[in-house]
Amino acid sequence: MEGERQGLWQWLKGRSAEMRFVDFVLLTLLCALQYPLWLGSGSCWNVLSLHQELQGKEAVLSQLEARNAKLQAQVADLQTGNGAVEELARRHLGMVGKGEIFVWVVPAHAAANPSPLPARQANLS
């Protein structure tokens, strides 16, 4: 083993300056080729961060898909029956049907600071 080390050392010492320069150029080229692998746009670290970003976007996408499915169900319900349209009109527009009586219940904690009636509901009383 000792003889092999001395032989390698003697071999390196015996090489000419031109060969050492070629070795240096080859080593530099090898390092330059390794740079993109470790630090460039396709590096391991960059790929890892892109995977984490992808997981976050997939979570948001699944939430949006659930919301879209809910909206599609509402659209289908609105297209097929009048019950959904009537419910939305009652909730958002204050619709009162024929023969119905409008009753507005004011919560006890809101009695100290009453809010005015909306114009469309005030005319129904």
C-alpha cells in the first residue's frame, strides 16, 4: 500500500506542466458540468421546492373543484325546479308569496340598536 502511494506520488511529480494544466482544465470542466445539477434551475433543491409548491396548488385546486361541484349542483337544481328559484328569491330579494304573511323577528340583543327596515319590506306591512 505504501509503495502504491509513493508510486502515485512519483507519477504525479513526473508529469509535465502541460499535463498538469490539462488535468486542471478537465477538473474545472467537471466542476462546471456539476454546477447545474446542484445549483442551477434543474437542481435537486429547486425540484424539491417545486414539489412543495405543487402540493400547495393541488390542495387549492381540490378546494376549488369542490366549490365548482357545489355550484354545478345548484345550477342543475335551478334549471330543473322552481323550489330553488323561490328559495333564492325569498332569501336574497325578500319575496313574499300570495296568501303569506311577512313576519320580521328582531333578536333581543339587536333591540337596543334597531336597524331600519329595507324599503321593499317596509311597504309590505
